Amino acid sequence: MTVRRHRLQYALRLCAVVSLMLPGATLLAQEAFKYRDANGQWVFTDRAVSPAAAAGDTISRVHEPEALHIAVERSDTASSMQLIGVNNCGCVVTLRVSIVQSDFPDLPKGASYHATLEPGARQTVVEAPRPSGAKADLQFVWKAALGSPQAVHSPPRPYRAPFAVGATFTVSQAYPTRITHVTPDSQYAVDIALPDGTPVYAARAGTVINVRHDSFRGAALPALLDQANVIEILHDDGTIAVYAHLHWDSIRVRIGQRIQLGEYIANSGNTGFTTGPHLHFAVWRNSGVADVSIPIEFAGIGGVPITPATSMPLTAY
């Protein structure tokens, strides 16, 4: 079924912190809010500017010491204010910051600012002089997309079916079927009917940039859209493979680890927004402001490429 990126726990493992500061103060992290926009993408803000950003959607912590941390922080001096992007992810990240409400003449309501951050970077997204008088109010939301916007999908071979060689399982949903794959990040995703606990193997080599392993709930409930256990692997061409709905505490990889084609990475499960056990597999490309899924092919007999289709049997070679 569809998987939405929760950029704290399920991307999600991303600490989205929006900071407000007084002039000359030290940096203070505040509670943030998250909600999905009309395209299904996660938006982060320091205030509940959307009815969807209820108290139950607040972000206050990450789950692991090694978790990804991407943030937009506000820093004030006596003369100016900066919004600073922070990228402690192992890949390039693009940020889009949108102004919701502003007392800064140079930052009008509705304006958007973009920045591309290299791994480990901390850089100013936008800077504006402070207006004279009382403390200037600023409300903003931001989106993050992982991977380089210049990435070109160029796999060295068709993807390996992500289960044991010689095994055959049914594709339960693939493009153009879009029963639950209704957002850009899931349009070309492939759902494979793997029983709970089936070993999952890497469909392509790459580097782990994100994991979640602590969710044990699964049901067709909107509240569980961001509760899937997941592995995200960055490929050498800048695209990202997503393995989702994994079994509770079965993940055998860590962030920063180099993974080889066919390596055992986890077990399939039934976590997150799902009607039953299966593996949700997708490859994402950064479109500039969001991660979007792209068409893929699996390797058939002799490496012949096979386009996945709903209800087809898929065999790993």
C-alpha cells in the first residue's frame, strides 16, 4: 500500500526542528508540527498553521542516536534574521521554505526560498534585515527532499526481485493500478505479497541513509501512514530505494552501511498503513522539492528486464 515519508520517524528518522530566537540568544530547539499538503508531502512548521497539524502530530524527538537530522532553524542578531538549513543526512538534500506570516518587509507572505545542501552542510537559506521596534514575528513551513535534484536514474542492470533467489511471489499492486498508490512518491511503487517474516534482500547496491525498526502496528488506518518500518538506500546514481512495511525489529543494516546487491537486509512485515503483510518497494528521485517514484524493471531469466504488473507472479533471479 502507499507509504508516506514521516521525516522524523519514517524519513522518515528526521528531526525536523524549527527554532525561534531572540536577538543574541543561544540556539533553542522547539517542538514542531507536521502535516501533509495537497500532494501528500510532509510539511514541517513551528506552529499549527493547518487544521491537520494537530497536537497529535507534534514532533519532539528522534528514535536513535544515529538518526538523520534535517532542520530549518531561525537565528536572530540585533540587525538581521537568518533561516539556516541543516543537513546531517548522508546524502544531498533540497529544502523549500515558504513564508506563512511575516513582519519582515523583505520576507513577504507567500514567498518561497530554495536551497540545496551537501551532506553535513549548514547554510543560510534566506537572510533579512530586522525591522525596528518590537520582536518581529515570522511563521514559515518547510519541505525537504532527499537526494540530488540532478540525479539521473541509471541502474547497471534491472533490479533484483527483493526476496530469495528462485522464490516466486505475486505483485499485488503496480503501475498503472493506483488503489493506494495515489501520491507522487508511490505512483510507481511495487507491492509484493510477501508473508510476514519473509527475508528481504537488496534489489540494488547502495548506502543506507535511513532506517526505522520500532513500529509493530499495522492496519488500514490513516493514523498509521507514517508508522511503517523502513530502510532507505541511496544508489550511486543519486536515486533512493525504499523498502517498507518491514517486520518489527528485523532490520539488519545501519545508517552509513554500504549494501551489496542481494544482501539480506530485513524481513517483510505488516507495519504502517496496510491491509496485510507485504513489501512496498519503490525507487525515488528528487524532483527538486519532493521525492517522486520512478518506473523500474526487475531482472528475469538471463537478466531480461521485466516490467512489474498487478497480479503477475514475480520470480527472483
